[in-house]
Amino acid sequence: MAMRLPSADELEQLEDIEKQWAVKAMHHAETYFKLISAIDPRQLRLTNIDDEILKDFEETFPEIDVVHLDEEQFKSPAGKEKWRNFVNKYEKRVNEFNFGSLIRIDCREDYTEQNTMFGVRMQFYAIEIARNKKGLNDSLRQKK
């Protein structure tokens, strides 16, 4: 079976979708960062099942240091498979569970080109719920 290449119109549509995704992910990141910079992140609930997500995340990924993420744990073939299994458990329980999201690599810093990686919303939730519950985002509010 021969693979069909997309037409110029289809490519433009794909580019538009990518741009829309990027704008939405950036807006989500900016909103979240303003929120954790303004209020006590320990009191923040990102989903209605934060405690369950945190427990599952800590049991599934005990090796992940949420202070400073190692991108290899997300991008290696084994990491991708492990994350895929984790994320898919929440398909019917968390809205936009697989939407693209920007994730800060180092929780002590803002979103910058060097401090940001792409992921999906469930990865963002798992990491940020852990950071918030452990008080790792507290210093952001104190900086403001």
C-alpha cells in the first residue's frame, strides 16, 4: 500500500492546528504560573482526583525527581511506554487528559525556552500536583 503525501492545503491546515495547540498550551502555562505565583500552591486543586493522581504517580514513577526533571525519563522508549500506560488510565476521568501541555523542567524557575518541555496534560497534572503538595512551588510566590 503506497503512502499518500498530504496536499499543500492539508499541510497548511496541519500547521494551523499546531499553532492553535501551541497558543493554547502557552495560555495554559501562563495562567497556571500566575496562579501558583499568587496563591498558596499547597491549597490548589488541579483536578477533582488530585490525591489519587499523586498516589498513582508516586507509585508508578518513584524515580522521578519533580524538582528538576530528567527529560530522558519522558522521551526514552521505555519512558514513553510507561507514561502512555499512566496517562491512558485517566482517559474517561480527567478532561483534556491528553492535550498538549508545557511542563517546567526545574520547578524553581518560570517557563522559559530552556526550562520547558512538551508533554500531555496528565503528565503536567501528575508533576505539578506533586510539586504543589510538597511545597516545591512555594518559592515562586515568595519571589513575587
